[in-house]
Amino acid sequence: MENSFICVVCGNAGCRPLFRNLRQSRFSVARCPECGLEFLAPQPDWEEIAKIYSADYYTPWDMKRSENQITARMKRLTFARRLRELRRFVSSGPILDVGTATGFFLDEVIAEGSFVPYGIELSEYAGGIARDKFGAQRIHIGTIETAPFPPGFFSAVAMSDLIEHVCDPAAVLRRVHELLKPGGIAMIMTPDTTSISRRLMGSRWTQFKLEHLFYFSPANLGRMAAGCGFHVLSVQRARKVMTLKYLRDQFQVYRHPVLTPLSRGLGWILKPWEDRPFPITMGEMLVFLQKSAS
């Protein structure tokens, strides 16, 4: 663990590993001593990342063959909340969902009726489901860098549980800036290293996963956004809608020494209510950025 790494936010070359990633011992979690960014070190190569996003990635969603309706309802309740929060800053126009998965956010966009939906999804499996729903011309399977959408086209870009997954988050934000109209809004939901769950769980924080490459605080995310041409409009705790069954399935895939057996035990006790949705804060933040109007 003697290697040092370069911070993608502030350029500090003295970032040192804090501890081994408990889910994959080849990797450590490093921290920048200047801006506090935490990140997986060394970074996985592209082949390792691409293998993650097969149909097996959706095992915790219970969606290996198609969309599970209980999961769909839970996800759509979360995204209905996100859409209401977004409408405080922008009310209509083309909207791009980056990391759209099978399209639950875009389902809510269509149901609400004010925005025109577009999406980007890396997984061919999930992207294929989204294309079946919204059309191949609306869903790009690939990355935001390879998406064919024209500059200045979108009123809003949504990135829920996305920016922590990408190899170069600053490059993604610059591309988002390019795709937005002047005054356009970027909505980002991502794990927050200043959250109570991060402080309490330490190295066993449930957000430390192989596919999560970067871990931001409000301060260093805002610093990176400013360097990409944005200013911060709002930062708040993100609330999601979950079910007990979904949480239990998550903790079976992403095991935790306390939460996994606890969720399994509670699952038997609370089984009659396991599919009932409820709001919960999971140690994530919701950030709204605005592109300069000039």
C-alpha cells in the first residue's frame, strides 16, 4: 500500500491508500489529502468494468429476465421524487438520463409529460430493455462520450448513481456541459463521504464496491463542477424508496458482517411487509448544477 495516486479533482499527486477494499483485495480505497476525494486505487481496467454490467448485475433487482413489477414500482417512486425535485429548477424540454438502466426514470418522465425523454446506458442488457420501451433513436447504448446527441440540445441531464461509476468524472461533467443548453440543469445523485453512514461504517461502508470508482463530498464535487463550467444550485440528502426485500437482496450480494445477517433475520419476521415501499436515506447526496447562461 506504499503507492501514491493522483487526484482527479485537484491534481494532488500524494494520495495514499487508506485501506483495502474488503470486497476485492486487489484494490484499495485512497484519499486525497487536499480535497478529500476518495477513490478506488488502482482503478479497474475497462474489461473488468465491462464484465460487471451483465444481466447478473441486476440480480439484486430480481430482473434477470425482465422487469420485476415490484422493483419497477419502487424505482419509479424514487424517480418520481427526483423529477419533482428537478422541476424546481427546470420545467420542460429534452432531458437526458445518463445511466438509464432499463428506463425507470424515463418512465416517470413520460408519465409526468413535461419533458422529452432520452437515455444513455452502458449495459447492452439493460439498454436493450430501454430501447424496447422508448425506441432505439432515444436510447444510446454506450457512454456519454460516444453518444450522438448534438451540443446544447438538452434542458436537463440526470445522473442518478452514475458519476461514481465512471473512469473520468470530470470528462463526463464537461461532456454534460457541452450537451446542455445555456442555463441548463445537471442533477447528480451519488454517495456522500460526509454522510453519517460513511462515518459510522468506515471501511465497511456499503457504498465501497468494485464498480464505484470515486466517492465525493459536497465540497470536492462542487470544486470539480466549477472547473467544468457549472455552479452549484443546491445540495441535499437524497432519499430513495426501498422495500425490505430489495434491501435484503442487496445485502446478500454486497455482504456486510452486521447488516447482511440482520436483514436476513428481519426478512423472516417482517415477511408480510417485505414488498411495502418506504423512503430512506442511504448515505447519498442530491446535487443540482447549472450551466452558465452566457
